[in-house]
Amino acid sequence: MTIRLRAHHLLCLLTYVGKGYTPAFTANYDGIAERLSRGEDILLVSGPDDVCAPLLDEPEPHCLHDSAAERDQLAAQDVADLLARPIQAGVRLDLDAAILARMRQAFSAGLVRKACGGCEWNGLCSAVAADGYRDTQVRRPALPGKR
């Protein structure tokens, strides 16, 4: 299967430690983190994605606000610059151990954080990064013989 993600969730998954907006949101994200850790690929989408799904029944889901789309644009540009490849709707991405490590290193260095400005989770994500991503749920083992 493939996990559908909007661009700014490429950054959110780097620091996901099992906290979220609601119990349903957290349970859903736990499942997505497990699937990513098993190696499922990512299909980038425009607008609400698999992470947003539990919030879409709310009266005014923030996933539909312009601010979420703006975060997507900023994250897409940062990640595209980092990975030297297009990050846009329709692109598939294999989040292997090397890419995950590269993205986390860039996140820690503040190189891919433009989309995080004004986000209510920014403080938590910064603390997770400062702690070396120790308790994050998305993990990808390195291939044998690689570091």
C-alpha cells in the first residue's frame, strides 16, 4: 500500500512521538508511523491526506485552511531543495533510512523549518529534535552493510 501525505507532513513525521489533536488522530498517526517504518512508500498529495483523515469530520478542520496549504508550499520547497528532487502532488517517495536521517539532520539544523512557523506543535518538535529523535515512532533500519 501507499501512504498519502501532504508536503508539510513530511516534516511532521520526523518528530512524531505519539501525541496529537485527538485520540482518533493519534491512533491513526500511530498506524501511519508503523507503516512508514515497515517501508511503505509515500504519494504526495495536495490537500488533506491520510494523516488528516480523522479530523475531516470536525466542523472546521484546520486541514482545509489556507494556512495548511501555505505550510505545504513552504515544506515542499525546503524538502525539494534538500533532496534535489521535485516535491509536489503526484510524486512518490521512498523514505529510506538515509533520506530519513538526512531530513532529520536538516530539521535539527533549521534548514527545513520554514513551514513550522506559527505551528502549535513547533515547541514539541524542537524538543524532540534536540533530544536526538529518541522517542520518535517513524524508524527505518539501515540496510545491512550501510551506515
